Amino acid sequence: MTVISLHQICTNLILRRKYSWHWYIEFLVYAKDGLATLAKDYEIICGRYQKLPLNSNHAIVLPNDYMDWTSVSIMAGQRLHPLVEESSLNLVPNYDSSFDIQPYSSGVATDTASQQFTGYLSPYWWAVNWNNYGENTGRMFGGTGARIDTFKENRARNEIKINEDLDITEAVLGYASNGMDADSSTHIDWYAKDVLEQYCMWQFKENNRTYSAGEAEAERQKWIQQVLIYRAEKSDLTVDRLKRIANGNAIAVKT
């Protein structure tokens, strides 16, 4: 088993601690909060990928459980071509007099005297081609397509704006979920099981007047220990890598 659900975690905890079933809903709430807490720091728990269509503003709408993006890509055969975040990308929709969104390549819709610069710096790259390895094959000798491979997050409109010069209809969004969707509650990393169980016990004693503050703090310390264990289990450090780090930072001492 590679994943576990919140239902399995709560059921296992209640049976092992010999609590009655009327505590199930309360433990489920604590487990849900614990999952959301872990999702803020460990995107591997709730990592998601979605292929999303572009709307009339040449942007993809953020999913309901979206917390932060990890990658924005477009499909190139069986591989993904990553896009680059660009801070200068204009996020203001180009509305015309009928409040329809128009592309900026046609000029500013509300400005009848708008002119497009067509001199030496004119954007020649109206299209970019990639091979099956996701590599840019170019269109003009010596040119690059990096100028249009850009995006910018727009939380005010709940979307990610894609460069309008990139002629695509859909994009692949990799993001960290907040753990509040159905997939997150049923596809939890197995290594996080003990962390969530201990979080439930901490919150159970923290919000129950039967237990003292000392007992709640003891459960909190146990939860912190489980978090440290989880971080160690998911770390990519190996003995050989630690040796290289130690040898690379060793200081020769003259005796």
C-alpha cells in the first residue's frame, strides 16, 4: 500500500486507543487540519498535476484546492516543456468597448489610436517548435523562443496568465494542494500516517477539558518528534552524500 486515507487513519487510531465510535467525527476534523498543516511545508503529501484549458484571457483558472504552483508546462509529445515566471507580464485584461477580452497583440482595445511597433525589435517569434525531447528547435537562425515561454500568477483573478504570444489552448499545472479536496483525503503518503495520528492525539487532548495542559504539551512534543522522523524518512540524503559534505567542508589543521 502506497497511500492511506483519513478514514483509515482515524479508524486505526480509535481502535488502537480503544475509544468509542462517537469520537470518529472529532478525530476526522483533527486529521483534516493536520493534513492541511503538513501540506504547507511538504508538497509531496498533496502534490497535484492537472491539464487545464485556457480561458478568454489566455489564462488557466486555479483549482479549488490550489495553494501554490510548483510548475507550469505545456505538452511536447510525451514530455513537458516548462514555462518561466515573468514578473513584467501584464495581468490587466484587455477589454474592448463591449467588455470582451481581446489579445494585446491586436493593440489596446480601448485605444483607437494604438500603434504596434514593427521595427527591428518587432516580435518575430509568433510560434515556437519543440522536438520530442522538449527542446526548442527554433524558427529563425540564431533566435530563441524564451521570450514567449512565460507566465505569471494572478491571485486577484484566481488564475495563471500565460504569455499571449504562446499559441496554445491548454497547459499542465503542477501545484501543492491544501489537502482539502477528496483526492488528498484518500491519497495520503503512507509515511505521514504516524504524523497525522499523533497530531490527532495532540489536538484531542488540547481541546478536551478532561486533560491537563501538561498532558497536551506532552502529545505536542511527540507530534514534533514524528514530524522530524517523517522529514528524515523523506530526505534524499545518503551516507555517501553526508561523507562528501563533511569532506568538502573539512579544514586542514597544521600540527
